[in-house]
Amino acid sequence: MDFRKPFKSQQKSSGTPLKLIPLGGSGNITKNMFVYEYKDDIVIVDCGVSFPDEEMMGVDLVIPNISYLRDKIHKIRAIIITHAHDDHYGGLPFLWNELKAPIYSQKLTVGFIKNKFREQNLPMDQIKVVDLSTKLKFGNFDVSFYGVSHSVPDSTGIVLKTPVGTLIHQADFKIDWTPVNGQKTDVGEVARLGNEGVVLLSMDSLRSEKAGYTQSEMMIESTFEAIEKDCKGKLLITVITSNITRIQQALNVALKSGRKVAVVGRSMENNFQVARDLGYLNIPPNLIIAPDEIKRFADEKLMIIIAGSLGQPGSALSRAAHGDHKFISIKKSDTVVFSADPMPSAEVSQASLINEIAKIGCSVYASNTTPELHVSGHAAAEEIKLMIELARPKYLMPMGGEYRHMRTFAKLAKGLGYKENQILIPGEGEYLEIYPDRVNVAGKVDTTNVYVDGLGVGDVGDIILRDRQQMSAEGIVLVMVPIDRTSGKVIKEPDIISRGFIFGEGWEDVIEAGKEITKSALKDTLTIPIDHRYVRHEIQKSLEKFFYEETGRRPLILTNIVEV
């Protein structure tokens, strides 16, 4: 079959399309969540999180907006998770109580999900293990799996056979012919599906801008070995905590060099234990020691696999770098290895931590200076083209990348003979309607961010974030006005307190003038009964104008009317 010619389905176009609704992962790298809906059946693929950028002050995580699903919960048959990365499964603990659907994934991914559910005291009886031979039926959906190479074991492609034809959902993958964990991308299965006919291939586009092929993970271990030979003290290696393959490579080097290994950091310890219990790590007896045993061994006999590869404040590595860790101190004789490329939102934090460690005077290695320390888990341009050629879909939808990645993916597809109308790039909130013989970009759904802030989910909105940004950049002014509730008169001079706004020569004069502005604003606003909202608005408006004219700054102004 010539993949450059539209695939001719044997089915006639029906009046009921299958909807594909990206609630995350289209136009952004993380927070992946895709809803497949046909009549009374919904299958969800992935339910991830994204991490806050520096403007999302106080926000811990960002999760998908499931407003579209709230009146369709009864239609959700399953949630299928492609692999064990937070941006594909990390939203489950926050959303499962609403979705209430069974979760299906491979063994390691299920282990990680259960660990998250255990932390949140959520029930785990609906989390089910499948393997590559499993076939599932959910109403109008027949679902099967095939294996792919990625930076975490048990990664999969998802096949959905539906009344409108076969759809392939290929999240993060690469083609590694010599994978460390032995799991190759099953190109034979993709080719078989292509021979049968594929209506739509939705595929990872993150590294479409990178020419050629992604290098094999095999090179990492030899880089670790070379660095270990030059290390005179402790060897600290930090990786993404779900990168079980790379953790195994570090363990191999420790065994060869006679170093004991301590695994440090809550997330690292949790994922390490899950992978160990499920048989995904090969660990010889007596290799692993507890963090509180580190002091018993000479530095040159120690390797520490530690959490904090993205420079997260409060991580184990960050605390060690600042001298705040209970069991680990970093010395000049030590070596610290960052074997992880940061996502865009973490570039600043990782660079800051590397700089902090460099101040100690020890050796620091990272992929920006030692490229052999990291290999991407995502397909480069030639791998993307190969998968397209194997699957030969009628239509393509790039995903898992920003719009620049998706547009570059489209250029690659056009180079293979695809036309503009065969490559679907939905805008923010747009979804697809899929028929056997055509695919349309259809309406829009609400995909605005939902923020997790401490124990609160969704109770922090854009207005609150703007207030936090304003307080951070411009400071805050608190205005307290005592008013007689009977007469409506000001019974005491207004009090103004500022924090982070102005300080220095002349600041007291500005505050005193602000009190006069407040009293002036009150003259025309006080009535019986007192309209608190109107009074606050007039004071804020007057002070904002005054402070900007005097200082060039716009602090957040909060006014409290106290009736006495």
C-alpha cells in the first residue's frame, strides 16, 4: 500500500464520528490526557501532570481540566496509561475520585501508580496489570498494545480498533536497536497494522527538530565508568527518578568499581523499591546500603544515587549542596553527575543547583558539557519518519510537543508525501471528529489549567496567580479604615502598612500622603448602610494612581473597612 495515498476504508462514512479530545499534551509537552469518545463509550489514554513555571507562584503541579468529562463520567470505560512518567500518569491521584474508572497499564507503570495512590490513601482495586499480549474490549473499543523503547521500561503504543477504523496512539518512544532493558520498539507490529490499514496515527513529536536518529542508551554506562575512574571521593549520580534503566547502569558501574550504593531522596527511594520488588533491577547482594550507613564507609568506596536531577528546591541533592542534608555532605574531593536533560521549565533550577555545587569546588558533570551523559527517550526526525512509513496512516496528529515541534513534524510528513489536510494540528482546546474517510478539526472544550496548591486542587486560579506575581514584583499595601457603623464617619486616621513596596529615604512621606489620599476618597463614598465593595474600589483606584505617579510601581492594594 502506498502510504502517500489516502487509505480507503471499506466502511462507508457514518453519521457518528469518533471524537478525539486532547485535554493536555497537544501544544504542550506535559500534562498528557487524550479522550477517545464514540457514542456511549469513552476510553482515556494517559492522565498526566505538568510542573509549574516560575510565574506560577506557590503552585505545586498543573493537572488537566476535566470539565468536558464531568457530565459524561458514566461513559468512561477505562483509563489506559502508556508508560511510567509523571506527565502521563501523575494526574491520576488528583482526578481519579471524579473519574472512578478502572486503570490499565503494564506492570512497572502499575507499580508506580499504586505507590502514588498509597500515598494519597486511595483504593487500588481498580488498577489492573496488562501485558503486551492483552486484548481488551470496552464497548465500541477493542484495545491492544505493543512495546516501544523509551527511557523507562514497559512503555507501550496503544491500538484502538473502532467502528471508524484503527487508531494508533503512540506516546513517547524512540527506536533503539540495542536497548539496555531489552525492550525494542515493535516495528513489525506497526508494519502489520499498516498493512491492515490505519485511519489515524497520533505520535510523539517532541524531538522532531533533531535530525537523524537518537543514540542508544548503551553509551551512558561507559561514560559513568570513565567518570568513576577519575573520582577520588564520593560519586553522586542524579537521574530522573523513574529512569530505572539508567539507575541499573549506575549500579553496574558501582559493582565493577567496588563502591557501595546508597539511594537517597524520597521519590528516588520509592521508585527504586517498586522497581526492585517487581524485578526490574538486577541488584547483587550487599551492594545497597541505607543512607544512615554512609558514614561507615570511606568516600572513595561510595556511590550515591540521589534525587534532584532537575534542581528542585528541597530535593535531596539540593539540601546536600546547601549543607542541610542529614546524611550527606558534598566535599571538594567528590564528583556530582547530572544524567538528565531538564525540561524547559526546569532549566533555570537545574543550572542554579549546578552552580551551587560548583561553589564547593568538587567536579560537576552535566549533559551541557558532557553530552554522553544523557540520551533522549524521544524519537528524532528519522525515527519519526520510519514510524510513519511503517504505519502508513491516512491521517497524522503530532502530539507531546509544543506547536513548533508539531509544525516540524508536519514538515517531515509532507516530505513523505502527506498533504496539509492529512496532518491535524488542533489549536488550544480543539478536538478531532474522525470518520472512516475523513477527519475534521471540530469544536473546542475548556482546557484552562487546573492548579494543585498544597492540599487544594483547582482552588487557585489565574487571578490568584496574578495577585501573587504582583505581590512578588511590586509589593503589597494594606489599608485599614475604622468607620462608625451608625454615622458612617471615619473615627480614626486610616492606617497603611506596606511590605515589599518602598523603603528608604522619603518612603514615610509617600505613606503619609497615601493616608490623605485615602481620606479624600472616603469623603464621597461613605453612605449608610456602608457599601464596602464600593468604598474599597474607590480607595484602591485612588491609591493605585497616586502610588504609580510617585514611585512608578503598582503594589497590590488590599483595603479593610472596619465598622465599630
